[in-house]
Amino acid sequence: MDTQNKQALPQQRIKEDGNKNAGGNYWSAFGLALELGWHIAIPLVILAVIGRLADKTLNTSPWLFLLGILASIAVSVYLIYRKVKNILNNP
């Protein structure tokens, strides 16, 4: 019975280490998803609000608002591209 326990011990250690790493990977993935979400949300809100305020001031509704949304898409794509490029270059 002692022989079986000694043989099972390394497998248990692997499972425990795997669980620790798996938990770290989940948190890492969650952090990345959160960061990418911010890369989309912040430019969208800021540029849409700026476009809306400019529309009210210049009475050009909805064109500057739409331009702000399109600009936010461009900014978000650039920020996500830069983040993905950084991840792929530094594994």
C-alpha cells in the first residue's frame, strides 16, 4: 500500500500544479478580456460624446456623432492590434 501511495503522489502533484496554473490562466484570460473591453468602451464613449456635443453646438446632428463613432472604431482597432501584436511578440 505504501508503494501505491508513493506512486500516486507525483500524479497528484501534477494535478495540483496543473490546477494552480489553470486558475492563473483563467485570471490572465479574464484580465486580457477586461483590458480589450476597455480598449473598445473608452474610445467609443469619449468620441461619441464629443461628436454629440459638437453636433449640438454646430447643429449638424447626427453627422459628427456618427463620425465620432467611426473614429472610435478606428482607435479601438488600432489599440487592439497593438495589444495583440505585443502578445504575439512576447509569449
